[in-house]
Amino acid sequence: MRHERGLVLVVLVAVLALGLANVAVAAKKAQGQDLYKEHCKPCHAENSPNGEYTPMTLIQDQWQRFFDDEYAQSHAEVKDPHHDNAPVTEAISAEDLETIKKWTIDHAADSEHPMTCG
């Protein structure tokens, strides 16, 4: 009887841990999408002169290359009107940029879960 209670307790703790992990993943996904909407979508919406970009616009390798090789140079002179006209490269923190990068790659055209920005 005592062994059964211990087993039930272990199972309950494992289920709780998995549930909390799923909540954390969902929160990080929402955070990436929210950051993309805040920092990227204003300049890259449908019919934008800057081009419409959503995660599905590019494949994972293209997003990786963009963030690693092109972002800093292509956005150095771009001002963010929603953040006191600071350069985009300064308005987006390194941590937030990494979150946006991960979100776009995770939802790219060739990913398991492609999506638009919504």
C-alpha cells in the first residue's frame, strides 16, 4: 500500500512537471510572436514597400542566414517609430532578437509548424 502511494505521487509530480513545461513553451512561443508583431510587422505587413514578411515567407536556413548575416547591416539605418525613433538594431534587445529569430525559424515555411504572424 505504501509503495502504491509513492508510485502515485511520482506519477502526479511527473504529470505536473510536464504540464508546467508545456506552459513555458507556449509562453515562449507567444512571446516570440508578440515581439515579431511589435518590432517587425509594422514595417513588413501586407502591401508594405519594405516587403511582407512572416515566418512562412522564408525557409529555416534563410531565416538563419538573415539573422546571422544580414539583419544588422540591413536594419542599421532603420528607425523604429514605436520606440522613440531609435534604430531598430538598438530598439530590439539581443535577447528579444534571439526570441524573434527562434520563433521565425520554428515557424518557417519548411518547419513542422509553419505560420503567419497573425
